[in-house]
Amino acid sequence: EVQLVQSGAEVKKPGESLRISCKGSGYTFANYWLSWVRQMPGKGLQCMGRIDPSDSYTDYSPSFQGHVTISADKSISTAYLQWSSLKASDTAIYYCARRRYTSTSDAFDIWGQGTMVTVSS
Amino acid sequence: DIQMTQSPSSLSASVGDRVTITCRASQTVSNYLNWYQQKPGKAPNLLIFAASSLEGGVPSRFSGSGSGTEFTLTISSLQPEDFATYFCQQSYSIPRTFGQGTKLEI
């Protein structure tokens, strides 16, 4: 079964650092880009950035550039999203999603279950 | 960024109804438009890709159409399990952007 399994919920204080993970299985991890998507409480979906696990090339949405770091270790089929200094406004559910790309389509076909991050003093 | 606008934002309907949700892009996205369903407490699930292609395992009562800047998602005969929020998403340019969602209440 193709799946993405994310790390568990986190409760942090403002200013703390955090890294959450997303482990792929059932497919060749390096062959598919992974994106991170934020969903703030009761809100919509925002793409934060993405990574090509084959070479760790990343690009970020302008709104998130400089605020988070995306990385991956293809040897263990795992991607990461990290913050060096969390803010209360980072409180959200974070999803990883696999990009399925063809010459005529480009969609997120597999999603992780989500990681809830709560930042509160 | 390409802005995606869905209408309506919420919709009440009955089992068996035909429902249509509209998604408009602020500039052309060709046919690089996808639809997702999200149920409470769950991750989004891909329903339609490339504007009109049904994802494997998705019931045939779901269909998509459109190109350029205007798209629709249609559910031909609503079932109780279709209670969910639906999002459109463009994959034409970076950053990928989603519509604000349409909450469908049965």
C-alpha cells in the first residue's frame, strides 16, 4: 500500500524549534516530489513548499520562504519540515502530500494523515 | 500568485440531489485544475485531476469540467457520505494555490 505516515502531534512554546516528519512507503520515494501543506484551524489549505527527494532541490511559496525549512533523506524515505523559532501563528495541521506528475496532469495523489502543531505559552 | 475562488462557500442539499460547485481562477490555469474532498479530521482526498479525469476508486457520480479560468465539480446524486468540504487547486504555476473551500451539508 502506498502511504505517507507523519509524526505525531506536537505542543511547543513560542521561540522553540521543531522538526516534523513524513515517511513514505509502498513506492520509490525518490521518484516523487513531496509538498507540505498548512491548514490553520477551521481554514483552507496553503502550499508551503516542496522538495524533490532525488536531489533535495526545494522551492518555497513566498509566504513561507525564510520561515520554514524543508529537507529529505531518501535513504530512509523521509521528508521533514522544520522551524527554528515557532510563533503562535504557526498553530495548524501540517500535511505532506505526494506530487503525481505527468505530461498532462499534476496533482497531490497521496496525503499523510496530518500533524497537529500547537504553539502556546 | 493565482487566486482561486470557489462558490458557493457553503451549500445545503438533500440525498439524491445534483450539486454543482464552481471554481474560478484569477488567470488561466489551462486544465491544470484538481478537486479534493476533505472530511472532518481527515486529510484531503483527490477526486478529480486535470479538470475532468476521475481519480481511481472515486465513485462515478463525481465529475469535473472546464478549462482556462472556470471549472465545475458536479455530484450527480448526493449520497450521505458526500458530506464534506471540497477544494479546488491549480497546478499550473508556483505556488500551487487552493480555493477557500465549499462546505457541503446534507
